[in-house]
Amino acid sequence: MKLRPVLLLTESIGSIPEVLVAYTSSVIPTQPLASDLMINPGEPEFRSTQLKTISALRLHKLATIHSSSLARYLGVVNTSTQRTIAEKLRGLLKL
């Protein structure tokens, strides 16, 4: 299993601890979708992510994984980015 960065969307859920995550990729889509969010660690507000290169947060690519699959935490997204993520997820899931 190759280690990949993900955005942790929930705390552990259930008696078998699972978390909901969103896929993150350093391959930037040529035509980003409305559910994509570019994370650029070169910008001051994104430094806390600890990503090394610009990345696409693919909010339409969600997965539930076992908590034991999480190897380590890289960083965090700031409050403004969290709000943007929440808005995009609400739109995507029609909430």
C-alpha cells in the first residue's frame, strides 16, 4: 500500500474506528471540477498543510478508511480553507 496524503474529514466513527477522507493529488487536473480545491503550500495561508507541492483536493473522491491506515499527520488547513471545503461539500452533496 502506497502512502498518499488525504484530508481527514471526520474523527473516528463507530466501534471499528473508521474515518472519512478526501483524496489529495499532486497531479493537477487540466480542467478542475467545481469540487476541486487547489492547495498551494507556497502561499502563506497554506503553509500549515506541510505539503511540498501544489496539490488538488478532490472533494468528489471520498473514502471511508480504517483509522489504522493513517500513518501520520502532515499539517492542517486554516479556518478559511475549512469554510471553503465545507461550502464545496454542501454543494456537492446537495445539503
